[in-house]
Amino acid sequence: MYLSGGCYLLVATEDFLNWMYCIHMASVGEVLGIHVHMLRRYGVSPDEAVEAAVAKLQPTAPHIARLLLELASLH
């Protein structure tokens, strides 16, 4: 979109931003490596996104959810 003064305004749709966010979201397997299998007892898949895994872990294992978030921030 062109604005006056020779400036351009870049516009992105919400769908596009969600798509870009999903591309750069790390999986649990990328963050934990071989240790990801310890989370299977909580129903977390190695290919699952970190935020989805945290949502699953929060009710039953909030300490592991916090650890996973911390490790993902370092990744």
C-alpha cells in the first residue's frame, strides 16, 4: 500500500502471520532431543509444537511445562 511521501505500508493478514509463526515454532523434539520420550506419559508427541505441549502439561505437570518453556527460550 502506497502512502504519500514515497512511503510504503506493508500489510500482512492474520492468516499469514499465523503461518509464519507456525514455521518458526520449535517442536518438543528439537528442544529436548532424545529426552523428549519422557513426555509421552503425559500425551506429548515429539513432533508437537512447544506451546501445544505446554498446554497439555500445565494441568498435570506444571513444573515440566515451565521447564519446557525455559528450554525453548534458550533454543
